[in-house]
Amino acid sequence: MAKWGEGDPRWIVEQRADGTNVNNWHWTEKNATGWSKEKLKALLEGLKLEDDTYSCEITEITKLEGEAVANNRKAKLIFFYEWDIKADWKGKIVGTDKVHNGKIEIPNLSEENNPQDIAVNVTANTDKDDAYKLKEFIRLHGTNIIQDMLGKYVIDLKEEFSKGMILPSGTPPKQTNSTQNLPQNVIKQELSKPVVSDKGKKSLGVKISCRKMTDRQTFKCRAGEIYRALTEKDMVRAFTRNDVTIEAEKGGQFVLFNGMVTGEFTELIPYEKIGMRWRNKSWPEGHYSQVSLTFDQKEDCTEMTLTQTGVPESDLESTEQGWNRYYWQSIKQTFGFGASLY
């Protein structure tokens, strides 16, 4: 036991009225949820999306669910945020009086995605021709503006909200490699990084705890239609709402969702089975899962079974949600193969 006044210097705090963590060694957390809600509303509500032909505006944030925190560990700021946002828009074609309305959904604003990779889904409340044109204008030309505003939120979170979190420090404490006192989310984040040796900085990789997931979906279409929706470039581009790279042949590469999903086809049996090496950009470098999609055509529908092995355990839930939201729900909405999202 250390003598009085000779404790571990990592736990010694200078005598300052404002300094309970001057050496910045302890883990401190600052809740940014309330601030984030106000910031996101200020950035998005009333946002104009216009050109010489179309005039649109985001009128109201109707859903803003999630959380955000800023953490300080050893004078290093770490941010965690995850938001599911829905909003209403209105717009009209310049020179006309008819106002049309619709909805915008931003389901994946989180630290896992760069602002330019954040999905922005746009729908119109009616199937009128002018409403469709306005919806497409927002989707094609307004998405970048919305992503820029979300990027500004991230910058302000890191620069404006976090001011004062790192206090002037005394002598820096000797650091150890122990993660015993770190929160579990930070431990998982650190373990997911590739191990780098000092000799040549060569990536050695890490042992990843993986899980298997299965899913079964029913589509109101023939097996050939859902097979083509997953392998033909124009159909894949339609439901992902982004440009894609896809080579539907054994060994062919695919790049979807602005590079968030990549891989290659390992097996293609038309209308019966698709095999893939599949990875998410957020996974450890070089790690791929194995995906098998099989199609069973019934009299009035097609049943599809998904089997995926090698999913990082920490990403199992988000991977399941990603398949459901960005593949199956989007395919059903885009091609009418199932119930509408709205």
C-alpha cells in the first residue's frame, strides 16, 4: 500500500477549482443527446432544396430517436452517436401553385458511416406526376445538401459540444496496455482494429469472435424476379438508390451502398441460389463472411432463406437489421414484391 500522499500519479488531481480530472486519465462521459436534438432540428428544419425548376423545403422533424455521448479517456475524445430521423417535406414546381408533400427518412446517422455514406430515403405522399418529380429532385439533388448538414452536425459535436472536456494536465501518467477499466463499447472498438507490429508496420490481424445468422423472407413474385433484383445492375441500383458495381458471375465483384458493402459471387445458380463472400466496411480489414441465398418458388410467392456465417459477434444485430432495412424492405417497396413501408 502506498504511503499517504504517494498514491498512483494517474489518480492524483491537481488542486484546481475546475479540475477533478486534470490529468485526463479517468474516463469521463458527457451526454450530448439533448444538444444533438436541438442541433439536428436547427440544421434540418426549414432547409431549402431548390433550383430553377423545383422549390422544396424540409418542414418538420417528425421523429428523432437515438442518443449521443462524448467521452474523454487519456486526453483522447471518443464520440458515439446513433440517430433514426424522419421528416416531412413540401415542394412545388416553380411557376405552379400546387404544393406536394412527402417524407424523408435517415435511418443510419452514426459514427460508423461517413456523412457522404449516410442513406437518405425520400418518398412522396401521392403518386401524382409532379409529386414524383419533386421526390426525385430531392433524392438526386437534395441528398448531398442533407448529407452536408449531417456532416456539420458531426463537426459541431466534435468541436463545439466537446469544448472544455480536455483540461490542462500535469505530468502525463505512464500508460499501460490494460483495458480493465475501459467501458465495454470501447474495448470492442479497440479489439476490432488490426494488430500492427513495429517491424515494417505489417498488419497481423486479430482473432474475431463470429456468429452465424439465418433469416427467411417471403416475396410476392416469382423466383426469377427476386434473383434478378439481386444480380442485375439496373435493378440493384434501383433498390439501393445508388450507383453500384456488380459482376454477376462466379468470382465477379460487387460494391454497393457507396462502398459500405463489398464482396464477390462464389456461386450463381439462376433462380435457385446465390453464394457470396460478403463484408461490411466497418468490419476488421480483410474479414469476409459467407452468404448463401436460396429461393423456393411457391404457387403464390417465393420463399428465400438467408444463411450467413462469419459475422463478427459485435455486429450481429446491426447486420441483421441492415439486411432487413436496406435489402428486403427496400426491394419490396421498390418493385412491389411485398408490403409497402408506408
